[in-house]
Amino acid sequence: MPKKQFTVAFYNLENLFDIYDDNLTNDNDFLPNSVKRWTSKRYYNKIRKLSYAIKNIGLEETNFPPALLGFAEVENKLVLQDLINSSELKHHKYDFVHYNSPDERGIDVALLYNKTIFTVTRSEPFSVDIYNEDGTKDYTRDILLVTGKLDGSVVHIIVNHWPSRHGGEDVTEQKRLTASNEVDNIINLIKQEHESPKIIVMGDFNDDPYNKSMTQLTEKQDLFNPMRTLQSHDKGTTVHYTDWNLFDQILFSTNFFEKRKGELTYKESDIFNERFLQVFKGKYEAAPFRTYIGKKYQGGYSDHFPVYILLESY
């Protein structure tokens, strides 16, 4: 019997906001009359582009769009609904898990899933208590836990978007270490309830695979990080000036290496950096083709490339 293959991916969508004002969050940059002139035309252009990119992640290897796809930087359920209703995705039976988080900018994480392959049995947001140097609370994104059955196998997916390096890598490191510790706590909770659980940790961690926040996770929880071998001086998922970072990563429990009948097994991983997602020429050639650079509209996809792993069942 031929093996079944599934793509599990993560994608930071670079500020996927609707065009309406939300009084509870600071979304004023993304309104039709704002400096960025975030109009309906620009919004639907982004939806169209992102849905095309999403459909193609892992398509060459599996002949199907992703079974599971974590997101960072989505504003609300409306933008997720517009994504799955788009012409590229509407025939692929997607649904999503999303909770509003306390992030000051109003951006959240979410999980998109194919309803014919994955069944949600549990979902829960976990808040991250982070404080600035002056003692004020830093309202950041929740961490999302979704448990379900992927082709019959129980899988626990933890979706992250950790605090940024804005203000300096060293100054903000403790915030990401705090988020890392919260993921560690979530995994411990899972292990209390499940024997030898299959766990996938994905996200934009705002740290590279070799940073302490990431290495302490792999060491404490026996997770494997395939992204460690993908990073190089000229390859990553996002560019800061001319330096590449691999902030977007997917880690998984080492029991995904066990080849047993009916069980999901890890096959390979990659950065989805197809040419259509890249800047075509000039100073930033091969960097992600962004929607905005500062306040200047570029009309691209995102300032991050997606990452993905392939799983197969025997």
C-alpha cells in the first residue's frame, strides 16, 4: 500500500488586518484613510496572494495543500474566513482555530486545518506573562494548543509568535525565554495526560535555532529541530537589512522518527522560498516579497517565507 504524505506548515502573514477599525486594539495603520492606505483593493490582493502561496506549500511533494498550517499576525476570524473562502482554497475544506489574544497590535496566532484529514478534539490559548524593564506588563500573543487526530493519529500542535527583538536582541531575550518556559509547561501538561504524545511546536520565535530559547526547549523536552540544518548566511525565512534569520521553525517530538504501521513519521523539512515569493531584482533580490517596507506599499506576500515538514504514514 502506498504511503500517505501530509504537509504541516507555518507562515507569518505580515499583518493580515481587515480594513475596519477595532476600538480595542491599535490597528490604526491598517485602515483605508491611514498613512499606509490599507484599502479593500490592497486587502483582497493580499488575500489572493497568500491563498495562492498557501495552496502551493508542499504541493509538489504531496499533490495536496497543507493538512495543517499555523499562522502568525492575523487580526481576527474575518481575515481567516476570507482566506479559506478565497478561490485558491475554497475547495480544500479548510477550517481554523483562533482566539483573540491580548496583543497590543491586535495580532494573533491561528491554526488552519483540512477538515477531511484533521479532527480537532481540544483547543486552548495560554497567556504569557511578560514584563518590561520598568515593570509594566507587555501584552503579547497567546500560545495556542490544538489537539486532534491527523489521519487517525493523535497530535498536539503548539502555535507560537514570541516577542520581537525590537529594542535589541539582548534586551528582549528574557521575554522569549519566558515564552519558551511557557511552552515547556504546556508540554509537561500534555505529558501528564498522554503517554508518549506526538507533539509539534511551530511558530515565529523571533530567535534562531541556535539561540538559548530554542535550544533549551529541544534539550528539556526531547524535541528535534530540523531547521538547525537549514540556516546559512544566505538562507533563512526573513531578512533584517542584509542579514538572514530563521525565526520561523517547526520542532517535533522524537517519536515522529519511529516507523510503525499506521503511525505518522517524519520525512523531511524545508523553507518554502519559491521564486514567486521573492523580490525579483535590486538590492533585496531573493528576500521575501513584502506587503510593506515601513509605510511604503510593495504589494507582495509577506516579510517571511513559510516553513514546512512532511509527514508520512505507513
